[in-house]
Amino acid sequence: MSLAGQDEKTRDNIEVMRSTRRELARLATSLRQHLSYQAIMGLEWLPSKWATTIKAQPESMDEIRVDLGECIRCRLHSHRTHIVFGEGNPSARVVLVGEGPGREEDRMGRPFVGPAGKLLDLIIASMGWRRQEVYICNVIKCRPPKNRDPLPDEIEACGPFLRRQLQAIRPQAILALGSFAAQFLLSSQQPISRLRNQVHQFEGIPVVPTYHPAYLLRNPLQKRQAWKDVQLLLSLLHKGDS
């Protein structure tokens, strides 16, 4: 099957899932209305041993990517070569979140593939995993011109997709790489030097901030501190295993 055919089949499958979920949501609403009516009439129990609760299913990465589309929600789309959505294991125990794509990431459409990515690969290996066993993504999905810092409206436009990715994966821990990732996840303005070496929370998921690999390349003496952050994250996972 051609790539176009595969994309069309994926879109069809996603539309079927969405239609099914809409129908389940409609049935759930109808059931709640019926139970409310029964309660008003004085019935305090449901006369059926087959009664069940319908729960919404989490989004898949494919659904989120389709919704992102060829995004034009902010000015960054006019400069990009590729959207860098993220890659790795959609059921990963750990998600590594960076700031945004650089030149090589924009060229290849993959996160952390430049010099900083090579260092990140070593960090992941030191944690005992391969790159494909974790999930890697960024706060923003398009490269800012000349690698400038993301602007608030750009983060506001793109940030919800990162939230949805994290909600879909529900990892056991998040490693926030650099100030922008940590500040976004923690809704904080504190610098990374104050946020790191601590465990924070994002929607109930432990977050350990550390220095961005690009910063470590410029400041190699800080690698020892970053390793302490990695050990802190690993200790959280080990506690969960025990």
C-alpha cells in the first residue's frame, strides 16, 4: 500500500473511532438523563444487574497528530520545513520534554537529532533505555527563526498539544529539559537552576527538571549536576517498582 493510501486508511480509522466515541457519549448522556428522571420519581437504584459506567477513552497519538494537521495556529508555520511532533514509545514510562526544534530537527522532522540530541541519547542510555523506549517531544512543534526563544503566544498555541500528548501517554515520570519546558509544565517563572534537583508535579505526574543538553554542551561542568537530576528521576521509578 502507498503512503497516501496508508494515510487515508489511518484517517478513516480515526474518523470511525471518533464517531463511535460520539455515539457512546450520546448514550452516556441519555443514560444520565434517564437516571436523573428516575431519581426525581423516587427510584434510588438501577433495576438492572447489567448496569455499567461508560468511561471516555484517552486519545491516541495518531488522533492528536491528525488534529494538529499542517498547523498554521501561529506565525512559526511560515518559517518551518517540518512539524516536529515527537517520537518514541506511546506507552513509555518516561517522557523527555524539550523547548523546540533546532535546525537539524526542522530539516528532518524529528526531535533532538543534532549535537544536543547525541548527548541526549547518551543520557537516555545512562538511564538504561534506548531512544525508542522513551518518548521525546517539545513544548513547541516548529522551529523559531534563528533558534530564538519561543514567544508567549506561540507557546499558548502549541502547548495544548503537548498536554494532550502527556495525557495520552500518562508516563510515570517526566524529565523537563531546560527552562522553557520546566516553566511551561510547572506554570513557573523560576530559572532552571532553582527548579532542578527537586520533584514537581504535572497533573499528578512527577516532573524532574534538568539542564537542556544544548546548555550542557556549552557548560560541560554542569553535566555532573544533570546526572544528579537523572538519578533523582530513576529513584522515583524504582520506588514505583518496589
